[in-house]
Amino acid sequence: MDNYAIAENFSLLSKLLDIHGENSFKTKTYSIAAFNIEKLPVQLKDTPRETLFTIKGIGESVRKKVIEMLDTGKLEVLTEIIAKTPPGVIEMLNIKGLGPKKINTIWKEMELESIGELLYACEENRLTLYKGFGEKTQTNVKEAIEFYLQHQGHFLYAEMETIFPQVNSYLEKLFTKEKVHVTGSYRRQQLTIEELEFVILSNNDEIKPKFLTLQPPELLEEKENTLLYKLKNGLKLRLFTGKTFMNEKLFLTTGSTEFTESLKKVFPKINYQISTSPDDHAIFEQAGIEFIPPFLRESAGIIEKAKEKNLPDVITENDIKSIIHSHSNWSDGVNTIEDMAKELIKRGYEYLVISDHSKAAAYANGLTEERIKEQHRYIDELNDKLTPFRIFKSIECDILNDGSMDYSDKMLSTFDLIIASVHSNLKMTEEKAMMRLLKAIENPYTTILGHMTGRLLLSRSGYPVNHKKIIDSCAANHVVIELNAHPRRLDIDWKYIGYAIEKNVVISINPDAHALDGFDDVKYGVLAAQKAGLTKEQNLSSYNLKQFENFLTERRKKKKI
């Protein structure tokens, strides 16, 4: 083990002790040792053990640990503290501007354990509620995390929207527009993207020289008809190459393996090379079935629906009539309720459901009972002022650890509707998670189940649940299931929406907006919903004002509240 590796271990140990709140003398001792050892002109492994004491910055405690590392190649105390620290907390040390003291606050006070959770908290304007985290610091942390995540090679679909046009335009410039077509996971509207895939109507030998720029991408893999590059931002770029049959390559690389293999099996005589058009329509015409859009080409089951001419008329962004699930400056949002309502009027929406955090979410300035009464009076005034636009009174009510709601039934009855969500104690077994969720669903005042699993894409997998049992319970209790449209959530996962549709459970595409630009996230919820074949009739936020009012009235009758 060389000096650099030894210094790195001491540096990390110092930082982790600081994160755990250990006394400053101990952390400084190891920090100083790391600094001094890295600057040494000679290697410690080549230094006689008895002379280690004479080296500046190496006292008895440090000397013993140096010898341990030289003898064993590891440092036991470091191994132990790493085991006690969530990996995501350690990863925060890679974020510019985040030192151990701030990370201690993030972990111990904010109860955040991953970079993704921290980014989401920044987007919810939560950091400013804590000492040492002003608005400028929050902005800097958000930008530093975004920069870091972009270089890890995994991207949200939403992040790809800024990258894709640049890559697409560059490729079209190199090879002409007619020879370039996006395919694969981006064309299918996958929630996360690891490779951006294109069909290029050109040979490898013609393509490679055009990538030899001043800062060339790294060529990771070359096969007869594929090239895999890694761009400077960490994104992998896969090119399907060759000078013939663009339409065949495009079709065969767009759908999932399950979908493509099934179609080949059901229609073995299809000639994929017959069409010169890259829009795939001719292939489905040969099969004599409905055209299946790329976003639906995931499972074999969709082929049967196309054979029966039974493909859904999927929801579009223009079908959204309202914003349900949004936060104002009464809790952790940025804008006033009036500003939010006026923005939606300008966009042509018909109503707003304001759903600030409940009192258990103290970190988000959750509303006490007294503040709820004040907010309701304020909403009544705004409704008089802004008619015919309407603001509905709601709350994102925390589902507590025992499954009970954050307010009494009497207080819950004062709202037009309730969104019930889990925000605390997310590390649960499936049994615990199911108990909490099912009990909340059975509460007569729960109207919508918010972000069912608590997941954050690429950051937090969410607590384990039995999706079918939850959907069954929502069906029995007339509870709507949210498709949280925030691009880091997209929760419920679209793969389970089909079962919800079977059970006649209404979905609600909600942006969970904390600022006016958060309304735009509806788009990502719609893209995810399209993959599930959701129609506007099956989505609550597509109801017009009259339909929504009738929905609430009918639900109260069914629940007898």
C-alpha cells in the first residue's frame, strides 16, 4: 500500500467520523495525518517501523494504523464505520460544496440517505428550512448534484430531453437526416436511459473517422454492425450500422426482446425489408394488425390487442384538465396559491387541487389544524375572486408509522379530498409497508393514494409492496391511485397500471409540483401512462370541472361521509 492510498484512508476516516458527529480532535488528527503522509518524499512501506514516530504528523494512534494498513492492506476502523454509514451518504462526499458537517445535517436531521433524495429535497425547496442551508446553498447543491449524476452514465428520460436534440442534430449533420433515426429505449419512452441508440445508414469504416475530433468519444465496443461509444457526459451511444435496410434495423431494435421475438413467432412471413420508410407502418400492414406505437412495444400481450383491433386511444398531454397534488408556500412550495391558480388559468386548466403537507412533515412546514382553517378561508376568498376557475381544498396527509392518518377524521372531513402518502420511516419490510398502506386506503376520507412505493428513480428503490393487493384494496374502497409525474418518481410504476385498469381503479397523473414550472412535469406522467395504455377516461386529472365535482359527490355517497 503506497502513501497515497494510506492518506486516502485517513482522509475518508476523518470525514466519516465528522459525519457521525465524533469529537473534532479525533477527526483533525486523521485529517492532518492524511495531509502529511501524502506530502512525504519517501514511501512509508520502505521506512523502518521504528522510525515512523519521527515523521511529522504520525503519533502513536496513527502509527499503529499505518502499520495495520502496511501489514494487512486495510484499516479495520474504517471498514467498521463504512458498514455503519449508508452508501448514499458516503457518495455525498463527491458533491462539490458538501462537507462532512453539512452531510451530517442532511443525514441526521433531514433523514436523507442518497444523492437522489437530496436532489428531490432541493427541488421541493426543503433545504432552506435547516440551519446553514440558505437559498443560494440549496441552488449550488442542486446544480452540483445534477452535474455529478449526469456523469454517472444513467439518465432520467426527462434529462435526456436536453441531451437528445444535441446528439441527434450532430449525427444528422455528420450523416444527413435521411440516414439517422433514433431507436431503442428512448424511442420506447423508457423511464430511465442507459444507452441512446440510433440506426445509422452507413458502415463502421465510414463512421469511425467522423468521430475523431479534438475530444473524441471513447469507443467501448465494435462489432460488424454496431458501434458503442461513451460520450464525455458518461452517456453511452450505441449505433446500429450498415448501408442497407434502415426500416428493418429500426423495427428490430425498437421493441423489447419479448415483443420483437413474439411478433416474429406469430407472423413468421413478414418481410421487414419491403418498406423503405422508417415509420414501421408497412410492417404492421403486412401482419394485418393495428399499428403499435413504439411506446407500447414492451410485452407480447399487446400483439393480441392489435390483432383484435383493440388498442387503446392513449392519453395525451392535451387531455389534462387540472393539476392535482401541488404544494404552495403554505408548506414547502415556492409560490402563493393565487399565483398557482393564475398560472393554470393562463394555461387553460379548469381547476387546481392544492395539497400542502400535513403537520407530521415538520421538515416541509406542514400545516397545523389552525393553519388549515386559515388556508381554507383564503381559498374561499380566491374562489370568489377567480370564478369560474376553482381551487379545491386538499392535503397530502402523512400515513403515520401505524397506518393511521395525520389528522382526526373530523379534521379530514373539512377537505374536498385527501391524498394519503408515506414520507417517514421508509425502510420497511413488505409486511410493515402493506399494513400502513392498506390501513390508510381503508380510511373513508382517503381519496387518492400518493406515490405508492416512495421510490426515486436511479436513487431509491422504494419500500416493497404487493401491487395487486394494494390495487384490489383501492378498488374495494373507491380510492384513486396516483401516477406521480415527477420524473424522479413516476410512481405507480406503469407496469402495474394495466391491472388497475382491469379492476376499474382510476389513475391520477399528478405533478407533485412545488413551483410553477413543476406543472410541466405532467408531461412525464403522460409519457409513462402511455406505455400502460391509459386513456383519458381512466385518468382523474383529465376530468373537466363538472366531472370532477360529480366524482367527489358520488364518492362521498359511496363512502357515506
